[in-house]
Amino acid sequence: MNTIASPKTPLSVPHPDQLDERSRRARTEPMSVLALGDGLYEVETEETTYLVDVAAGRCSCPDHIFRGARCKHVRRVAIEITEGLAPPPGKLAVECADCAERVFVDEDDGGPVYCDRHALSPGDLARDRETDARVTVVAVSDRRADATAVPATGEPVADYGTNSDYDGDVPVVAAVYPHATVQRNGPVPRELQIYLFPRTRLTRVE
């Protein structure tokens, strides 16, 4: 999973007269923070890049190594985590598969990832990328498209002809054509056929 970094920009400075020099520089100097996992962060400055262990309060920069200081890089990571610009330990920042919005997910969470606006739930309307038709979501499974069989043929959903352009390691979504009323016990009327799709084949309709 590819992770994304915060932009290399300065941050706003609250009450600058109350900040010490390192805290002021942590906010005003352009830096980019990238979560690497296991509580480690890469901090890119205009000159070079340093490694920060936020839990231990350590940094690979000279200010921390030789002076034992809580340097501006450690402070910048802490600021960005607090302000929601960088993911906290145990999380990574990834892009929503539909709109590229930053989403914080567990380090061991597999893709694809969707933001709140594009996540699918039963009853949601979605667009089929292949046909441009609208469908109504019946269920969202945690089973992979390459490990779930199409009932009519027995072949994996990922191997179905029109699904060849989509990854097989994504979850399966069940949906109906045309629109139906979806209740807890399934679509109404019952005779509507349910189709299985790789998750990446569908996009949520607002």
C-alpha cells in the first residue's frame, strides 16, 4: 500500500510570543511528514530528510543526537498528529480509491480504501464503471473477488469476463439492477437478480 505525506508547508503559528525557538521553527519551516509504520515518521525539510520515532521521542538529526534536544522534527510530527495532518502511530495515510482524499487506516489494512463519501453500504446507489448503469448495493463482503464464485457459473468473480480489468484481491459487492428497495432481509421484490462485482468496479453515487 502506497502511503502519502503531508504537504511541505509551514503551519499557522498560535501566539508566537509564547513559543520557544524550536517550537516556532517546527511550525514555520516547510516540512513534510510521512508515516512509515511502527511509530516511525519520515520528516522531509528543504535541506534533507530525517527519521523520527515519535513514541521514543527520537530523531536522526544532529540537534537530537548531539544535544539530546526535543528537536523541531519531533515537534513537527507531534503537531501534525494532533492537528490531524498526519496519522497517529498504528495508522497510515492513503488515498481514497475514488477521489484521492487522504484517509487514515490501520497499518495492516489492505486496499482499496475509501473515504466516508465514497464508502459503500447496503442501500447505497452506485455506478457500474463498465456499463455506466446505476445499481443498488445489497451487501458488502470482506471476501475477495478471486475467492468468491459467481453462483450461475461457479467461476471466481474476478475471472468473469467483464471483470478482467479489476484486481482480484478486492472485496466483493452484491448489487441489483434496476433499483430496488433494500431492507435488512434483502432486496424487494425477491425475484430481482443479485449480481456480484469487484469493489473497484463500482463508484458511489451521491
